[in-house]
Amino acid sequence: MKMTLAIAFIGGGNMAQAMGRGIVTAKGSGETIYVMDRNPETLEKWQGWGATTGLAPSATLSECKVWILAVKPQNLKEVCESIKPYLKADTLIISVAAGISMASMQQWLGHERIIRTMPNTPALVGMGMTGMFASSVVSGEDIALAEETLSYMGGVVKVDQESLIDAVTALSGSGPAYIYLFIESLIAGATKMGLTEEQAKQMAVATVAGAAKMVETTGETPAKLRENVSSKGGTTLAALGVFYERGLPKIVEDAMVAAARRAGELSKELG
Ligand SMILES: NC(=O)C1=CN([C@@H]2O[C@H](COP(=O)(O)OP(=O)(O)OC[C@H]3O[C@@H](n4cnc5c(N)ncnc54)[C@H](O)[C@@H]3O)[C@@H](O)[C@H]2O)C=CC1
Ligand SMILES: O=C(O)[C@@H]1CCC=N1
């Protein structure tokens, strides 16, 4: 027997699939999920997970208590207008869109029960991180429901000001891409020194994962752990010297400021 639908993804692309995969893994199937996406190819993956799918808004949306808005910020206004007729008073909206304000979504949807979040794609492997901000009208019960839904994808951190979602975007939302660039750079450097691509990838990935796990489990600060690797007159300090000389900490800070600024621009351009 088909299970009752619980969650609707509005837009079933990269981010939605990463989030959906977390739910499918936790629940054993996608049977409680409904996905609305105008691209039939995008829906094929969801169908393989057992989800119900649709190419356009329909009454099926009304069967779902939680709607996750996961289209590009540029498409959000038109999509909100198209799904609005199927909203019920108790529908809980969770937006993952970068840079689109709560006020705009409340206006486009004529609905106040909205939670703004910023997840990231490691949700696909259950290691996501989501920052969330709830409007003042959202009940404790709905916040708990949103936290439960998001916890299938990894960690959840609540922030108490909407503007902080842009900082979350600059850190964990866009952050996986920064780490991928760093891994790409490590692999490129190692292959130039003679390691094979496969060897370099294995070592780079283990180094990033191992270092992150050390920060998570030892209780030491990242600075102390860095010092522990850095022998006096040794190889690590030779490398770190280049990072400092070229201003890596400032480069990272500037990059994050650019990401947060872009979120602010999206908000001005799109709502
Ligand atoms: N990709 C990432 O790492 C992250 C993305 N986000 C946010 O997630 C949202 C989605 O981003 P992605 O998944 O990367 O984009 P995507 O392009 O992979 O997915 C968007 C989906 O929306 C569908 N769509 C667009 N207009 C539609 C309409 N009118 N009706 C039905 N379906 C429609 C598209 O067919 C597409 O499958 C964005 O708002 C982004 O800011 C948030 C955190 C991380
Ligand atoms: O690049 C973007 O705009 C989205 C938001 C965070 C990650 N990807």
C-alpha cells in the first residue's frame, strides 16, 4: 500500500536530490516524498527512489504538510505564484533558496508559516549542515518538524536573525565547493610530484576527512592541531609559510564576504 505523502520538493534538482537522498536512506524509500519539477529527466531519479512526481503544480501538493522550495532563486517568485492555490493554512514551507528573504516569500505566497534554511550538498551522504531561521509566527511544533526533516540530511544549526543566513551561505552552503577546490589543488600538486591521480586522490581525501575528524573529536582548537603538525624547521612550516606569504586567511575571508554579498545582491534583485 502506498504510504501517505508527507514532504513535497518544489524543484527536484541538485540540492533537492541531496536532501531527498538523506530521507530515502533514513526511511528506506522515497514513498512519502512528492516532487514537482518541470524537467521530466530530473524526475526519473526520484521515481527510481519510489517518490511520486509531477511536472506542474497540482492538488497532490495539498496532501503534503511540508513543502521544500528548492528551485533557483531566479525562479522562486514564478514558482511561488504557481503553487499558491494548493497551500493549506497549516502547510509548513521550508525554503533552501539563497538570498530570498522571508518577507518576499510571505508576500508571494500569502502565507506566513515559513522557515528559511541554507543546507549543503553533503546531505547526499548524510553529512550535510543546515542553518535555519524561523519567522516569529512559526510554532514550536513546526520548528521541531522542520528540524526532524532536516536532521535526515545531517546537522542543523538554528540562527536567531535572518541576516545570518547569508553568513551560513558563505560558510557551509557554498563551503563544499571551497573544499573541492582545495582537494583539486592538492591532487594537482601531488601528480606534478609524481604520484598517480588515484594515489593523490586517496591521500587528499583522507587528509581532509582526517583533519576534519580531528577538529571534531579531539577538543583541540584547529590552531593547536596545526601547530602539532608543524615541526620547527620542518616541511609543514615551509608550506604554511607560502600560504601566509600569499595571504590565504585573507583570501578565504574575502571569498566568504563575496559569497555573502552575492546573497544580499540576489535579495535586492529578486526579492
Ligand atoms: N547546489 C547547492 O549546493 C545549494 C543550493 N541551494 C539552493 O537550492 C536551490 C536549488 O539549487 P540547485 O538544486 O543547485 O538547482 P538545480 O538547477 O539543480 O535545481 C532546480 C530545479 O528546479 C526546477 N525548476 C525550475 N523552475 C521550475 C518551475 N517553474 N517549476 C518546476 N520546477 C522548476 C528545475 O527543472 C531544476 O530541476 C537554489 O535556490 C539554491 O540557492 C542551497 C544550498 C546549497
Ligand atoms: O551557489 C549558490 O548560489 C548556491 C547557494 C549555496 C550553494 N549553492
